[in-house]
Amino acid sequence: MNMHNLLDPAILFFLVGVVAGLLRSNLEIPPPISRFLSMYLLMALGLKGGFALAASGLNAQVVAGLGLALVLAVVVPLLGFTLLRRWVSGFDAAALAATYGSVSAVTFITATGHLDKLGVPYGGHMAAAMALMESPAIVLAVLLANRMRQRSLVPASGLTVGMGGAGAGSAVLAGPPAGGSHTNWRKLLHESFTDGSQLLLLGAMAVGLLTGEPGHQAMQPFSGDLFKGMLAFFLLDMGLMAARNLPGLRGRSPVLLAYGVLAPLLHAALAWALARTAGLPPGDTALLMTLAASASYIAVPAVVRYAIPEANPSLYFGLSLGLTFPLNLVLGIPLYARLATGG
């Protein structure tokens, strides 16, 4: 791998944040600013995707990309749960499967920046693919947890769950009736698909799609010129967060640490095989690989912490943010792009 791929200002600012966190520096990004940066990145990504989709239109390639995203969103968490049950409890396995079956918006946004740097085009619909891949793993994890509770006759109490992300919604998981566990799936699905971060992303895509090239020219200073600097600022904050979660990995089983490293590579390989079979272009393939390899550290932990209280939060949160996220950012994204483009 070319070292030039690692000398990206945004990635280097992420490493600055990691070093500052490990040194216990007083460097800190205030939460309101971090929230603003997250909303900006989602809005800019949605606009860029909408502008690109307006130029390309809806075609077989778009349908194939979205279809593969949904397939991966179901297959990856089911495979993860089946494998992880060999080494951890069923509830921990469900939480980890949800974490690694969902996606990281920041990882995806960083990957689009890397492709822009390489001059590799990609479809604007891939931002919609990211939105589609966030919720299925959450729903599957809650289903699996409810099934385990029913089998062990352990009742689940009523819970109100914050979805997290750039705009927090809430999903109400109703307590079980006398005969067993029951989940208010209508409420859960409604809140999953009306979460503020997803609405902002999809709304921005709709604006870009409707305004097309004139909108692109008008918004270029906002969604184009500012994007790289804002991403670098946000990744500085993510580096600080990652450093704070590294201690949570101490004493973990080598098997789990290996899963945090190898599972993303295997998920990316599965996405690569599916994309090649469907004939997706290199840019879309690289982004699909990135989505499959990423792990959620916002939406899923916010839900799982309350929906599956039997699971250990330091396990799924520490593994995704302390190990998988940095590895994907520094090494994974350049690798996925290289494999997808054949470069």
C-alpha cells in the first residue's frame, strides 16, 4: 500500500486526536460543535449525492447498488451472531452482530473524500445505501434478544430508547405481556426511519436531486470547498473519542480482538464479491466494501444499551470505536479503494 494514501490531512488530524487523547491532553471539542460538524457532514454528503444522482438518473446500476446494500445489511449481522455465539453470551453476540452489521457514517464520508482525492467517480445513490443499511441490524438484534428472553423465561421491561446520531429520535420497546416478550415494532421501525440524521441525509439528497447542476454551482462553496476542512475537524474529535475507548480493550479475549480486525475484512470481501458479480463500477464497489466493513458506534450502541441491557456496553462500544474504526480509517479505506479499482 502506498504511504501517500495515509498522508491525508483528515486522517492525520484523526491521529493527532488519538495522540492527544493518549497523552491525556486537555484538548477537547465542545459537544455542540461536534454535533454541528456531524450535521454539516451529513448535509454536505446528501447534497453531493443528490447532485450526482440528478446527473446520472435512476438506472439498473442504482437499483443493483441499493439491493446489494440491503442484502449485506441482513446477511452480515446474521453471520456475526452465528459466529460470535461460540465465544460470548447470546446477548453479547446479538449486540456485537448489530454493531458490526450496521454502518458508520463517518467512515463512509471519509471514504468518499478518499475517492475524490484519487479521482474515482461513485454514484450519488450510495449515500442512500448507507441510510438503508443502518436499521436492519438493530431490528435483527432486538428480535434475537427477545427470542433468547422467551427461551430463558426472563421478562423484558418496557424501555424508551434514544437512537442517537446527528439528530436523536426515540424508539419505544414495549414491555412483554404476561405470556412473554413483545416489541412495539411499528414504533421501532418508525423511529428508525425518521431518525434526524437519516432525515437530514435523505432530505439533502432530495434537495440536490431537485436542483441539479444549478444547485450544485450555488452550493459548491458550502458542500465542496468547506468539506475537507470540516471533515478534518470532526476526525480530530473522533480521534479523541477513540483514544478514550482504547482502555476498554484491555483484558479482552484475543478471539474478540481478532474479530474486531478480521470481521471487517471478511465483510468487505463479501461486498467485493457481490459487487463484482453485479457489475458495479469501482467507486460504488469501494463504498459498498467500506459500508460492509464499518461498525456503528452511535446509533447501535444508543439502542442496544437499553434494548439489550444484558450485553456489556464496553465490549461492543470499545471494540467498534477503539479498534475497528481507527483501523478502517487509517488502513481499511485505502485498501478497499485499491482492491475495488485494481490499482
